[in-house]
Amino acid sequence: MSTISISIDDRFPAEKALKKFKRLCDAYGIVKEYRARSEYRKPSVRMKEKLENAEKRRHKTDVRGRRTSKY
């Protein structure tokens, strides 16, 4: 795992530093990995969720495709 560090000085506002830190955490996928490791899910449950999410994505693109086409 990589270390994220932000160097700030007196002129750099704390709010901007916090936003920058959150952006870097999202970019490195730290929050996503933490949530994935927070609880154990059986491989069969993970596969079922993966298939359900894929079906949702397919349905969503189908609905959008029907709205934009003339026929």
C-alpha cells in the first residue's frame, strides 16, 4: 500500500488540504479497498452481486438506448 502525504505551509488553507487529501484517497482507491476488506463475503455472494450489478448496467444502457432512438 502506498503512502499519501500532503505538504502544507502557513499560506495553504486547511480546507484545501483536506479536499486534496480526499481526492488522492479516491484516486488511489483507498476507501474502496477499505470497504471491501471491512467484512468478509463468501465468493458465491460476491459473484451473485457482480452478476446483479452487470444486469443493472445492461438494463440501464438498454433503456437509454431506447430513449434516444427514433424507433
